Amino acid sequence: MAVNVILSTIERSLVYPAPPFDRGNWETRWIDREDASITSVGPGRQSQRLHGWFCPHPRQRHVVLYSHGQSEHVASLVSVVVRLQDALDASGLLDDDRGDGKSTGRPTEAGCIADGLAALQWLAERTGRLPEEIVLVGRSLGGAVSVAVAATRGSRALVLENTFSRLTDVAAYRFPWAPVRRVMHERYDSIQRIRHYEGPLLQLHGTRDRIVPAKFARELFAACPSEQKRFIAHRGGKHHDPAPLEFYTQLNRFLAETAPPVPLPAAG
């Protein structure tokens, strides 16, 4: 039992490293933003309060939900929101899962997925869009959350940056001497989940990513049954490198070329 407790503690520190709260600018004034307060009910029916920034666009063409990666929070990602807004004329929500930034609680796989679903519902209600009309953008671990949300609720498009096939694949690659596939609790099996998603998929992955090798991203891409999918190799890109500016141009083009979802018929 003591060994299991130790392994669980190590796993949590590696999967969910706490981002420094003072990183970034919490008082930034060079984007139009509103504080979002989102209620998420996760495992055990425990309610958590999530914090995020909603950034409206005056000529909104798209709505984007952005899920960030490890050791990040909303105050460190203002530039990402600006690029998405400028490239897509998009209103967007950038939120922190439980345990990050100003959000309450402790992160778990089930809890973070519940947070993603709660954020999607909040954003749909705020913008008057259906959940399946919202673009889901996820980076690294946030991409695994986006995959789970898309597989559950659908999306206008699923956009993944440096995202893995399964968290256990990455752990086994980084710690080949440890029985990680047998003992890990947080598994994030995105390959299994993405098999239930048939909407547009755009993936970006760095060719020099040594944390999540590109082969894992390509396995995830291959598992998606969508007929509208595209894989972009970021030449020389490493795991923590920002997406190149050209990627946002390609994302805009991808959304223009792919079919939007068919609205669900009205009840009755």
C-alpha cells in the first residue's frame, strides 16, 4: 500500500505540475476579456468552480474553446487568444481546469474531462451556439481533454497541438524501465476516444518533439475515422514551442474548406 501511495504521488506531480501563479499577466489590458465563472461537477458529484477568460470578437465568425497544456494557466496564454482571434475572427474561452490558476479542486482525468464539458456548455450558452458548432483547440494534455469532449459532444472542428495517443504511451517512452502501463491511474486513452469522433480534425506536431514523439500523434491521427482530417508537421518544432504563425492561416483555410455541422432538429 505504501508503494502504491508513493507511485500515485509521483504520477500526480508528473502529470499535473502546478503552474506558478505569478507567471504571465493577470491584469492584462490589451485584450477585451470577461472573467468567466464555471461550475463543474465531476467524480463523486463534487462541485468545483472554474475560472476562465472569455474574449469576445466584435465580428464573430467562429467560437473557440482552448484547452491548455501542463504547467500553464490563462494569464500565460494571452498571445494564443490574440492569434486565434485575429486569424479566425473568433470569440474564445480560455479556461483553467481544476487546480490550475484560480480554479478550485485537484486535477484528475475524470475531473478535467468534466471541466472541459462544463466549459463547452458555458461557452455555448454565452455565445448562442450549439456545442457542436464550437471549435475545440487543445494543446498537449489539453488536447487529450479536447478529444474526450469532441467524442462526447462533437465539435465544429477538433484542433490538436503536440497531443499524444495515450498518456501511458508517453510515460512508457520516457520511463522504459518502469511498469507504467500497469500502475498508472491517469491514462488519457485518446486513441480509443477519437474513434468516436467523425468531425473535421486538424493536427499540428513538432518534428523535434522529444516529450511526445510525433509517432504518437500520427497514431492518434490514424485512429480518427473522420474523412476531413489533415496532419501538419511543424519542421524543427519542439514540444513547448508555440505554433508557427502560418499555422493559424492554415487553420482558417481548413475551417473554410470543411463542412460545418448540421444543426440538430428542434424538439417537437
